[in-house]
Amino acid sequence: MKLKSVFAGFLSLAMAAALLAGCANQMEPAKKAIADIEAAVAAAGPDAAQYIPDQLQAVTTQVADLKMKFDQKDYKGLLAAAPALLAQAQGLTAAAASAKQAAEAAALEAFNSEWGTLAADVPAQLAAVTSRVGILSKSKKLPAGLDAASFAAAKSGADEAKALWDQATAAQAAGNMEQAVMAGRQVKEKLDAAMAGLGMSAG
Amino acid sequence: MQEKTPPAWGTPPDTAQEQPEAAPADGAYTQWYEVKKGDTLWKIAKEVYGDGSLYPEIFKANQDTLSDPDKIQVGQQLRIP
């Protein structure tokens, strides 16, 4: 009877040890699976956060779930879910690159379109303002409604607009459409202000 | 000569009226002045530039329709450079 009880004790101990060993065998692969997925997410870089935030969020949420499984020692469940999530994480890099390319193409198209408007508009406006400033500079007395300070501001605004427009056209010629459009917008603002200051009507 | 509406600064000519042929450079930013009764180029230059002696600037800008700076007509649309 006593021998039987001792044997049963040993058997229980052996089974528990085997169970623990089994768990320990799965813990390392589970840890590695999480690390692999996190490395794939990191490889997608900041582009993923910028261009595919929803996809990135979906993956990071699932990574958190895996970590919870790890903490709960549910290595089997973790290892079952890991391959699909790894594939999803590895897809982030390509998805982010594709979304970035599409966003850049759309931005370029918008800049090209805006540049077309600026290029058709600004030279005539610049010529009108420059002409008026040039003639007023020869005037012995400024017209009613235009004081010296307003004229000086309009004149310097026109000069700045001219210099900025040169920069804008140079940027456009160099293919830097974003810089060209940004400078072009500033030119428009300065010319609109100069025209208003000179009492000229804007087309 | 008949007096017309007060000067309309910067307003393009009314195309319904008989207008001078537009110069190719005319565009959205061309500034216009409608001649009213009693106007002369000198008076217009004094009004828009503050200095009547600058009237040749207006004459030069309107040579497609003006042959003589002393001959302008009420209602005529003049470019003001």
C-alpha cells in the first residue's frame, strides 16, 4: 500500500515535470515569434505610421494580444496565431511604400495644377504692380488716398514678390514643384497686398 | 459728348458698348478708367498718379486707340498702367 502511494507520488511529479518541460520548450519559440513580428513592424518604419496608420494599428493591437497570451503562458495559442500576424507585419513595409508613392504622386499632381494657375496669373499681376510702382516713383506727389508709408510698403512688397517669383520659377525649372508652389503662394500674397495698398483692383 | 457713369477703377470695358480693340497684353490685372465729361489725360494722370505731367504714360498705354492725347471721348475706356 505504502509502495503504491510512493509510486503514485513519483508519477504525479514526473507528469508535472514533463508538463513544465513542455511549456518551457514552447516559451522560447513564442518569445522569438513575438520578436520576429516586432522586428517586421519596426522595419516598416515611420512611413507605416504616416501612410497606413490603420493597418499599423491593427497589427500592433494583435501584437499586444500575443504578449498577453505570453504573459498568460498560452504559448500554444500564441504560436498558432503568430504566423498569420508575422505575414501581416511583413506586409506593412510594402503597403507603406505603396501608399507613400500614391500620396506623393497625388501631391505632385496637385502642385503641378496649382503651379499652372500661378504661372498663368502671377506674371501679369507682377507686371501690373511693377508698372504702377514705377510710374508712381516718378510722380512729384502721390495721389489722394495713397500715403508715403503705404507706397513704400507696396514698393518693397513688389520688389520682394519679384525676387520670390524668380526663386519660384527656378525651383520649378529644377523640378522642385513643392518649393515652387510655396514660393508662388507667397508671391501672390505679396502682390495682392501691394495691389490693395496701391488702390488697384485685383482681377 | 455725353456724360456717362462715374469712373470705374479697374473695371474691364463693358463689351456691350463699342470699345477699342483690346491690346494683346490686356488681362485680369489691366487697370481701366472710364473717361467722364471734362476729363483730360492730364487730369486723369493727376488723379491716378498724383502728377498730371505723367499723362504720357497713359497715352503710351492707349496708343492703339488714341492718336492724340488731347482727343479722348466720354465713356472711352483707358488703360492705366
